[in-house]
Amino acid sequence: MQEKFLSSHLTDLEKKVSNATMILRKTPFSIMSVADVNKYLVANGISLIDCEFLPNDSSLFSSMVDTSNFDTVIHWRRPEDFMVVDEARGLRKPTVFYDTIDPSDLKQGVLGDPWFTCALATIAERPSLVERLFITKEFSQTGAYRVKLCKNGEWVTVTVDDYFPCFPLGIPIFSRNHGNELWGLILEKAYAKVHGNYFSLRGGFAHEALLDLTGCPTFSLVFDDDDVKPRVDNNSLWDELRSFEEEGYLLSVSTPGEDRWADQGWGDEEENNGLAPGHSYALLHVKEFKTHKLVCLRNPWGSFEWKGDWGEKSLLWTDEIKQAVKPQLGGEDGSWWMSFDDLVRNFYCLNVCKVRNWDEVRIKGKFIKIQEIDDPNIEITLSKWYYSLEIVEKTKVVLSLHQEDERVAGVAVSRPYLDISIAVLKRLNNNSVELVDFIDFKFERQVHLELELDSGSYIVLPRTTGCALKKTSDITTGAVPLVDRMGNITDALRSTIIDVFRKFDMLLNRELGFVEFKGFYECLNKSVSEDEFRKDILKNYASSAKGISQMGFVNFWQDKVRQLGEEAIYGWLENLGYDRSLYSIRSRCFLLNIHRCASLTQHAGNRGHGPRRHPDRPGQQSQRADHRALRQRDGDQAGQPGRPRALPPLEVPAADQNRPRLLLRRHERPELPRRGHPQLLRLQRNGLQHQNPRHQEGTRPSPSASSRNKSSS
């Protein structure tokens, strides 16, 4: 009945989508400035319909998942269709932000993504953290909005239209704002886009969303973990918590279980003293008075209140304690107090996001599987580059290594997590190295290492055993279809094409220029001239004057599948390091991030020039390098390694010479085993086993042992 009632609306939208696809297919919105996007749309008399995230079922869920339990008809509507303007009730015209940003502005929907919305509410405790994510800060007449997110360790700009999934002729079905603000709707849609669809956001961890929303070093401490329990018992965790608050970090805590009240109502407030399962709460204050260790939490929706000790009606609040702690009791902002002991008993984990004015560098790298030169029967997996740090004064740095998030559609099946690690070594005067510190191999989306380094020369070595490049028995081994019944590429192939794009976009430009595209073609045993690249590629696909965008690259593959057939494309994929099930068997990308409390700028080419910047593309200044320095084959085809080569250094400009100085260089890995530093080679190949007898390399945790199943918060 609903579909029949909405048939005219659905038909009209389908026509708009078809028309927009024809007009906008060759327009590279993702790499155009916002001003140019709006200018183009106005000139063509249309509003934006995002061809990469269409307002239809493909943006709700992947074709690879079962959606039989989801029978709600979705009506894609624009803000003017569902927002009522009534000044008498305080409902102003739709806008991105009203006067202030507040955690209580958010309202959860039925998607089941409280881990994301709670993280968003946590950063809304500091409104500037939300505002800085928006490049488009005002209501857009063209329906085009652009935001920034830090996904997979890389700052990316995300452009979305203003069609949102709604109940039939009703309000948005997923998260939204109270009133007529748009920022919650826009951020959730952008977050869904980078993951492939909305349903990819169901169930998750709050600290992962905090990482994506801030780009700052973030981690979670699970109270029941063996290495955390002793810290609870000896009060060192309490001391850490106080120091986290003093540093100004964003803090939250998550309850165990799954958050089901978002789909089924608010639930029973009498259970668990009013705490919702699978929910995250912002941790606002940490106070100690005499023997009392107290914390203040906030639930942005204000519907659950703590009913235990130190709650609003608790008799433990004496006048003396009130005078010392100064709690705000009886308010309607959803905040309450509890003891640290109750916090540990009732919550699953503490989420710590180290928000501060970091200077950061983000560099893309790649793990590649190669044959050892002396014994071709042995395959090893190494970082294609290692990185040297030159430090003049004692400096505190945070090193983090990021790989592609398995939550992104298609990744868990064809590119599951590698076991990743970071090792830091110091060069000694006798031409040897010593191990400074390292982190165990982990099958996680990111690992990080916080160090205080004295002056000297250091080597940063991203590491993996590479065991996950070999498929396990539970992974599909047969050929995966490349096209559907309509002749369009499948979601699985689309995910693989995007991975190919990322492997050649080593400069984080969000486009492939001639050098990168030529490298791609060489891996296919093909050649292309610069003139052919301009005429055949840039002219026919969504491209800038210099390079093809990700959307254009996907459309290029779509055309090649139709022209050459599936069998030829399977051959392409094999040359690029994928088997017929689209499993990546030879390489994976990673992002190495470095955070420190001092200015860090990258120089390349002419040392007198500063970093290249783009008004809508954050993080670009941290990855600049002369294209000529990267004229090389992709490396998935690595046979004989090239000569060691360094990129231009990253360094502070003259104006900041009074601050601790740090230079970073990237080097081609040395040949194995004939060249290079012998200690470095041994660490690359042996994985520091002699330093860590507790670690068993090459083993993967079973799904039942994964911490991902412990909590959905």
C-alpha cells in the first residue's frame, strides 16, 4: 500500500536520478572546489544528485547483505519537504547550524548506530570540533554539502546531496537534529557514504567514530582486560583518568551489549539503574575529595538517569562534598554523578580521544609480498618504504599505523585486516641500530605508539607478517561475478576498483595524474602516452585538468568491462594482485600518522616553497612530493627492488626554529639480503621475535576471540 501511495513520488525521483546521472557523470565534484560545484549546478539549472551515493536502495545497504528483515519503504526527501518553518515555535528556516551547537541537538533514529551518534554528541561538547568538519557551513540552495572526515588515517573531503532517507511523506528515519538544523543529518550521510551505505553503520565502537571525527590519537581501555584490571585495583587508572582530563582530552564510557532501544522505544529505565545497553556517555568531570572518587557523565538524549549512589537523589551528597565538588544536580541536561568504582562495574570500556593542537603528518605506504632474492621459494611481506626521523631536541610524538577499515563495504571479505605493528629504532654512532620500542602485531584497523624521543636519528618501521594475504578456509575461493543482470559492475568489483585507485593515489590527491595512471597501465602490460591520457581518459571521464577522479576511474572500469568482457578484466585484476574472488593477495595500503606538539611542514622540490594547499582538501599539505620522485612501477609487481631513494624531508619553517625540530624522510626499502643495514633487515624479516617471546607471529584470532564481539557500543 505504501509503495502504491508513493509511486508517483518514486517515479519522479527516478527520472531526476536518471537525468542527473547523464548530466553529472563526467563532473568531478569530489575534486572541485565548493564554489565551482555550486557555479556548475546553477549554470545547468539543477540541484545536486550525488552520482556516487544515489538516493535509492544502493545507498541504504549493499547487495551482498541480507535485507529481508527490513521491509520499511524509504522516501528520499529534501529538507524543504519535511522541515516545517514556524517562527512562533522556534522553527526557523533550514540551516546547517543555529546559534550554538549542543549535544542535545541530536536525535537518534532507527539505524542502530548509537556508537556514531554518541561519539558525535561527545565532540559536540566542544562545538568547534563539529564546526571544523564542515566546509559548507550555510544552507545550500543547490543541495551540495561538503564535510571533512578522517577515514583510514587520511583526511578526506566528502560531498553529499541533501536527499535524506525518510518515512513515507514523513521525517528522516535515521539520525537527525531537533528543530531545522542539518549538521547531524549531513554528517551521518557523509559517514555512511565513506563506508558504502547506511547499513554499514549498524553496531560499532565509539572510540572508532571519535578517531574518524577528530583525526586525533584515540584508544579504548576495556575494564576487564588483563592489563587494565591491575591498574584499576592499584588506582593507577584513576590517576591516568585525572591526567586525561587535565590534558583536555575527550572522554566517554560505553556500556556492554547492544543498543536496541533506538529501534524499539526507550526501554525499561528501571533496568541497569537507568543505563542503556550498547550506549556511550560523555565523561565530563573527574573529581576527588577525601576518599571519594567521583565522575560526571552525560547522556545527550537525557532519557536515562543514573539511579545508584551519587545520583541526583542520593543522600551521599553532604553540604561539605557539594561545596568541594560543586555538582549541578537537578538539571535537565542529562548529566549525573557516580563513583569511579560504579563506573568500572557498570561500563565496558573507557574511550580516550587525545584532542589537542597537534601538528600532524600523514604519509601513505604499502605492504607488499615479494620473493627473497637468495631463495625465490620464500615469500616475505614488507613495507615498501621505511621512514627516518631526525630529532634535534627531546620531543613527544605519537606514531600510528592505519589500514582500511573492515566496516567499509567489501573490505572484510576481500581485504581483511593484516596483523600490523610499528617498531622504532635508533641509529648509533657505530653504524648499528638499537630497538627503542615497538607494539605487538594486532589485527586491528590501527595501532599507535606514544614515545618521548631524545635528539638523534631514528628509523620507523611499519610491520606485518602478511599472513592475512593468504586466504583462510572460510573465505570464498570461487570466481566472483563482476557484473549484475543489468550489466552494471557489482558492489564487490566496485570495492576492488576503489582499492586499486587508492594504491596508485600515493600522494593523497584524490585523483590519478598521468604518472599514476601510466603506472597503473604498466601493471596491465599496457602503455599510454600523455596525449592519449588527456584525450581518452580526462576528456571522457570525471576528471580535473590534471587527473581522473575516483568516480571517473570507476566509470572507466565499467566501460572496459562492457567492451572487453569479464574474462579480460579477471586478467587485469590478476596483474594487479587480486584473485578471481577479488581477494587482494599481494599488497595492502596503510597510512603512517605522526602527531607531535610542534609545527611540522613538508617541503619538496624548491626548498624555498611551503606546502601546497587546496581550500577543500584537508591533509594535502602533509603528503606533498615531486611527481618525478615517484616515477616507479606500482610495487605489487615488485621483482627486483629499486635503489634506495629518499623523498624530500619534512621540516619546520624558519619562523618556528625555536620549537623542537623534527625531520622525516621516506626511503625505498633496501634490497634483500645483499644491501641495506643488516640489523634493519633482520628486524624486517624476523619481526622482533627475539624481543617478544609472548607473541606468536602468523596467527590470527578466531572471530569468537575478537574484541569486536564484546560490545557494540
